[in-house]
Amino acid sequence: MNERPLFSSIESIERDNSLREEKQFTRRAEAIDFIEWMPLSSRAEKIKSVLEQVDDQLFQKLWTTISAEGLTGATFKNLIKEYVGFTATDNDYQEEPGYDNLDIFINKLLFFETFPQPIKDLGPEMVYYQKTPARIVFDLVGSADFTREDIFVDIGCGMGQVAFLVHLLAGITTKGIEFEPAYCDYARQCAAKLHLSHLTFINVDARAADYSDGTIFFMYTPFMGKLLHEVLEALRRESLRRSIKIITYGPCTAEVARESWLKRLTPGENRLYTLTFFRSL
Ligand SMILES: C[S@@+](CC[C@H](N)C(=O)[O-])C[C@H]1O[C@@H](n2cnc3c(N)ncnc32)[C@H](O)[C@@H]1O
């Protein structure tokens, strides 16, 4: 993550014509961030709106390309590299899930308008929505060894970012299971606007979900305790029919690691914000 203060004044931003080039997404994001921390002024607002218009044009163009051509696999990775300069090797361990310019880019690319407010109260042991940082999903796809037949399921998918990114980066079918109807509807609308098929969002409590076609299940700690164990039991039953993998992120890893029907594939101690891979025995 680049934390250098690149800009020292509004004037340096106004003068820097390269910020108006579409390719300079990362520097533009840093300039907009710098402006947002300044006291409000009409001069600051004016240059911010110029830079935001460049982004608007850029994303309109990218939405049209994705809708028309699909853009999965290497083509999608190259697109990200072109605008954000990100590669999976940039992924240093962080003690908490931190977000960076890759998340800003992915938010603008995949999600439209304002994020919805939840309309249902979470039950006991359920964890509120917080998204997996985009660079962690890149890391997941780099390490997961997917086959074309794999079906990836994000259990507690929120607004669907992990399912979107895994589909776009790996080209495989992905599903999201989510308790909150507003998040699920929103994820479906975003997928429809980009004409992405092979992406499904199901609004159901994970305890009642159908896991019969999934081969790789992802959990960024959607719930804990008894609820987590009920869902793990449903996955264990699936594993009697076919081999499955589970990938965890966050505090649920330690609980999943105690399941005797799973073999841990990621060596090392349980670090909260490291992806951990398991395979059914
Ligand atoms: C920590 S967020 C993870 C979001 C997403 N998987 C990601 O990584 O970006 C947990 C999500 O699980 C959902 N959730 C909590 N309890 C659930 C349940 N019983 N069934 C389905 N989803 C649930 C929450 O609404 C929330 O969106």
C-alpha cells in the first residue's frame, strides 16, 4: 500500500495535467483523498469534480467493455494491473483488514450508486457486513488452484464482492449466500448491469441453504458459535458425497481448524487475517 503524501497543495493538483489521464487512476484517487481532508473551499471542490469526471468517463467505458466482452481471467487481471498496478505479490500481512486503492477501483468498477441499508436485524452469533479487502481475494484466487468445474460459494456474501472477483479473476461459476435481502438484491442488480452470468446470489439463512453443488466454500467469519457449527455440519454432510475445500478469513478460522473431518492445508499458526485453506478428508 502506498502511503506517501504525494500532494502538498491544491495548486500542485491543479497543475498536474497527468491526473486527467484515465490511466492515472491511483494518483487521481490519492489526489481526491488529499482534497477530501482539506477544509472545504470552492477551489478544492472544483478540481475534485474535474478529477471525478475523469473517473466517471473511465468507468462508463469499462462497464461497456465488461458488459459486451465478459472480461474474465488474464484479461481482467491485466485491466486491473493497467489502472491500479496491483499484483498479488503486493499482499503483505496486516493485523486488521485494511483497504487501499485497489478497493476504491473495484468499488467503482463493480458496484453502482449508493450501498443499500440493511432491512433485517441480525440474529445472535451473526456477524455484521464487512468486506474482505480486494487484495485478499486476489491472493485467494492466486492460491486456490481452481479447476473450470469448481463452484465457489461465499457463505455470508454481503454485497457480493468476493463472488464477483472470484468469477472475474478465475472465470468459474460463483454463488453468494446472504441473510440480508437488501445486500442480496443489490448484488444481483450489479451483476445484471454488467451482464455477468455464472454469478448467483441467494437470499437465505446459511443454516437453510442448499450446498449440494458447491466445491469450494469461503467464509469471512459470517457467524460464530453454535450457528457456525450447524453450517459446518451441513458442509461435513456434503463432504461425504464429494471432496470439498473451505477457505476461511478472520476469527472463524480457529473454530474451523478444530473440525476433525478437515485437513488444514495452510501451514503455520492461526493468524486472524490470513486466508486459511482446508480440505475434507
Ligand atoms: C463479515 S461479512 C463478510 C462479507 C463477504 N463474505 C466478504 O467477505 O466480503 C459477514 C456477512 O455474513 C452475513 N450473515 C450473517 N449471518 C448470516 C446467516 N445466518 N446466513 C447468511 N448470511 C449471514 C452478514 O449479513 C454479512 O453480510
